[in-house]
Amino acid sequence: MTQPASERSATGTPQEADLFSPLTFGDLTLPNRVVMAPLTRNRAGPGFVPQALNVEYYRQRASAGLIITEATQVAPEGLGYPDTPGIYSDEQVAGWRRVTEAVHERGGRVFLQLWHVGRISHPSLQPDGQLPVAPSAVRPAGQAVTYQGPQDFVTPRALTLAELPAIREQYRRGAENARAAGFDGVEIHNANGYLLDQFLRDGTNRRTDAYGGAIENRMRFPLEVLEAVLTVWPAQRVGLRLSPNGTMNDMSDSDPQATFGAMITALNRYDLAYLHIVTALAADIRHGAHPIPASAFRALYNGRLMLNGEYDGARAQETVRGGLADLISFGRLFLANPDLPERLRRAARLNDPDPTTFYGGDARGYTDYPFMA
């Protein structure tokens, strides 16, 4: 694997890096490589607008090398869960601007994650009660989370060719709105069984047109979305997330190594800020995933690589020092430890996350986790 230029010495050999050394994306320098992963918390206010509680939550975690926000829908049709924030209205932009200002006042850096859930929705969450959309009319197993409680997923409506430009435009406009809201960059959510992941994998993409069939066709729409976002942001301010081992949201692929190998290789030509990969989680393995090792991703990708996947501090440090990743993103540990970088640096005791408060609610389990004394 070719290391990023910033990680190589004058002799061309990799320089020593660890979890707490700085890293530069273009003109943006991260003081450490401890990243706050995107974490859905279902606490947006009316109109899916970030509120004061969200401002405080992100402000508390500004010591991250980089914050990646919770997934944020780019259009009303992209909604898949109650009370998740959007980035398509003026009110939402204003709400997010209060978040970015608070993070920047604390010296932090923050990217917005752009999201459309595709089939992982329900008519009760959709404008006018319409069907969710997807690349193909393939119903996911399981239940949607709705305001009325769990309800069985429905068979989505397959998008027509004529509709795809409008969805690309929703992502582009979301990227534009993120810029207006003061973000430092954006991450495209191409993982976890949501719309772009649905296009990429053959378990959900049964199309027979230019967007289905061969992997080159299945990659087409995710790459078109990326290129639309790159008309708004320079490449060094754009990341993209993949979950090659993921089974979340009833996802599958007949040959994930070939599918994601092709996608990762294609991403090399864009010189992005980073590629964010979710490695195999315990739940994925229980559901039959055959883990692809991190070394395989490193061998394929020439840019900065961020890994996520139930890391603790010691394993994260070992992974960065060993050259398998440039950054590590932490989910639940950052949720429960707003000062996580300093706790990891000191090998200090960590707060335990409370799963009963993960999704929805008030300040409890959100902004009340204690900092180190």
C-alpha cells in the first residue's frame, strides 16, 4: 500500500505515527487521530432541526481529532427513523450552524454525514404516506422504527432512471447546505444497508439497466453522488463510508470481496480526505459474514484509511502504529466519554455507555456523562 504523502519521510519510508499524532487533510490539520464516529441519537427537534441539546452534545466532544455527525437525511424521503436531523431546510441549516459554531469555539473540527435510507423506511415516515424508494423492489426482513412503534418493512418502490438525477441533486444540495452551516467537510454514507449501499450490493440491486448487474454498473450511482458532492467541496474535505462486512438492515452480496475491492479501487482516483470502513462487527459474524481483514483494505486503498469496529484504545493504537489505518473512529466509547482522546492518552478509566438511552430521550445518557476530574 502506498502511504499518504504526509506520512512518509524524505527517504520514502513511512514515518512513525500513533493515535495522538496530528494528521493533515489539505489545509485542515487534525491534532489527533481519535475520531468521533457518526452516532444516530434521535434527538432532533421539530422539523428535524438540531436544538440546544444537540449543540451541547457536540460541543462536549470537540477534543476529537474529527467529529463526524450523526447521519443526516438529505431530503424528506430520506428519513428512516423518528427525530433524526435533516440538512434540506433553512431551519435545519441554522440549527446545524449553532452546532458548528460551538465545536469551532472549542477548537474542534466537524464533518456532516450525508444520508438517505432508501428502503429502510416506512410509509408512515414518508411524505404523503408514499412507499420508500430503493434500487429494486426488494423487501428487507425486519421492522422499521416508527412513531407508532415497530412496524414490518414494506416492499419499496424501485427508482426509475428519470428519478436518479433528482436524488443526486439532493445529495449535492445537502453538501451545499452543510457548507452554509459552517461544517469543515462532509462524509457520504455509503454503508449499513442504506440507499447507496443498496445500489452497490447485488442482494438489493436487481436492476437490469446501466445501474445494475455488473459491479461497474452497481458502483455507478454511488460514484455519481460522490462526483456531485465534489462539485461543492474539494476532495480533501470529503470522506466516504463503506461497510464491506455489514449485514445490518438485511444486507448481502454474492461476492463482497470482489464488490468492495472494485469500489475501494475506484475511490483511489478521487484523492478524498479519507475512506471510512466499518470492519466486521460481532453481530455481522453472527449473521454469517466472512470477515475481510483490515490488511486487505490497506492493500487496496492509496489514501488515508479510517477504520471503525469495536476498537478499544490499545487495539486502536496498535492498528495506527502498525500502519493498518491512519485514523480510528469510536462510537459507543465517544458517546459515553466526551473527553475520550485525553482518557485514551492517559489510559484512564472509561465511563460505561448506557444502551437504554442510546436512541431518543433527553439529556440523560446524552450530555450528562462525566468528564475526568
